[in-house]
Amino acid sequence: MNSGTGEKTKTAPTPAVDFNPPLKPHKKTLILLSVLFTAWVIFLLILYFKTTYPLRHS
């Protein structure tokens, strides 16, 4: 007999997230991103020392 709660046959819920194997590290990508980040930081330092630093220390 059904108790009126609306329960149906229980089935295993499907997972909402599909767990794949983790990504493999790529040495070339790491080196490229490190070089780009270093170049960006150097660019920002050049901008700082050419614009703001001389005005504060004059």
C-alpha cells in the first residue's frame, strides 16, 4: 500500500559531476607562462620607474 508520500521505487542517483582523471602537467606550458609572467612584471616595473618613481623622489 502507498502511504501517500509520493515515494517511487528507489534508484541510484546519477552523479552531478563526472570525475575524470586529473590533468597532466605540461612542462612547455609552465615555462611559457612563467616567461610571460616575468616579462609582464618587468614591464610593470619599467612603467613604475619611468613615471611614478621620479615624481616622488625629485
